[in-house]
Amino acid sequence: VPFSRPDEVYLSARTLLAEGGAEPAVVEGVALVSMAHMYGRSGFRAEMGLSLEEERTRAARENDHVVREAARTPGRAVAFCSVAVLRPYAEAELDRCHAELHAAGVKLHLAASDVDLADANHLEVVGRILARAEERGQPVLLHVDPQRRGLVAADIAHFARTVLAPRRELTLLVAHLGGSGGYGPWTRQVFGTLVDWLEERRAAGDPRPRVFFDTSAVILEKESEGVPPTTTEEASALGADLRRAGLGRIVLGSDHPVFDPRRTLALLTERAGLTPGELATIAANRPLDP
């Protein structure tokens, strides 16, 4: 199954961390995110012809690999295990990742898991996984956008108020500002809806300091995976919306190896208009530090 970059660049963070090399490190620390959820994606597993047991085994191996890679650079890398949320083995695999692998966190990708935010049963499963992560003190990296046509901002608000609201102690990092890449109208609407929810919580005396958003794949110089390049208007809106959310909630994310974190920082200045001081604030936000 082809990906957008050569296979070897997905296998290790050595280049970013300059492990054992003469070149300076690109970053001081990284979150290594498992792609195990892909094995549970309906089209992916069908294309590979996987049985349920083969799928489960491959997902476990992927999680094992990411944890091993993080252990190579203790103090500089943390590992996030992943599962396709609705698959029969999902919760048991996350239990294994916690008890046996001691993974730092959990990655949930709602689109790859075929989650429907309008389905109460799906929301119950997601809520149960978030509750378990909260109890264990594991941060969750959450790809919110389920990429389903017909959903509206009210569905995102309902998800926040019913699934996220009870998890007051959960460290939550929302990937791609809540979208799936770029800063088009839907991503901006999802991000704005989640920021509105946080304002509701703050006004109710519940400020939710553990909720963050990352900038991965949000500002694009060229088309990527079908997402068009960011327009001047979108980039300007992005800068304003980041300030509205509060820069203390924004975390640098680049979606490496697809994008370079150094270029992401540069684009936030060149295109979104953030100042060096604002970039320094974002760079200092490290809710996932090992």
C-alpha cells in the first residue's frame, strides 16, 4: 500500500533528532504516532485482504514498533498507540499498550475508524476510550473530523458537549485544528465550534487548561493529498483564529515526514502573520513532553 513518502522515512525519528549524527537536531523532542488504526479502516483492510486476526496482529506490531522507537531516545520521544476505535479488539489493544508497553498516549482517528458523530453508539465507544485514558493519565491525540458529508457544526458541538465535556482531567490534543488538513471553511468551522465550546466551559468556571490544538498540515504551500494550497485569505483568518483560541492552547505540529516542522514555523510567520514572540509562545507549549 503506497504512502506519500518513501517507507523508510516513516520508520524512525532519527533524522529529526539527529541520533548519532554530526548534524544538529531539527527538534528537541517528538511525539511518535502509531498508524495502527489504518489496519482497521474498512477500505484498507479489504485491499490488503486481512482477516480479523491478521489485522489485530499487524496493529499490535505497529504499536510495538512505535514504542520501541521512542525508547531509543528516552526523554526526547514519546509514543502514542493507535487503534481503529470501533474494531472488536480496539479497547483490549489499548489496555495492552498501557499495561505492557507503557505507551505515553493514545491516538484516535475518527475518520479512519469510520466513526459517525451522529451515531450515539459510536459516541459511547469513543467516550469510553477517552474515560480510560483520563483515568490512566494518558494524553489523547484526537483527529476529530470524521470526513462524513452531511455533518454540520452542531454535530461537532454535540460531540464536545457530550463526549469531551465529562473528561475534565484529560489532556487532549486536537490534531489539525479539528480538520483534516488545510484551513478551508469546514476546518475553520470545526475549530471555531470547539473554541466556542471552550469559551462556554470557561464562562461556567471550567476553563479546561488541558485542551490543546496542533497546527499539523493546516497551512499548505501546495496541494497535498487532495487538499488545495492555503489561500491568502485562509492564512490571514488562521492567524486571527489562533489568537482568538489563545496561543497558550496551540502546539506546533508538522505531520512529519509529510511536512517539515521548520517550514511549518516559517509559514506561520510568512503567511499567517504570527510574530516571533507569538511563535515562541507556541513553541513553548509542550503538553506531551516525556
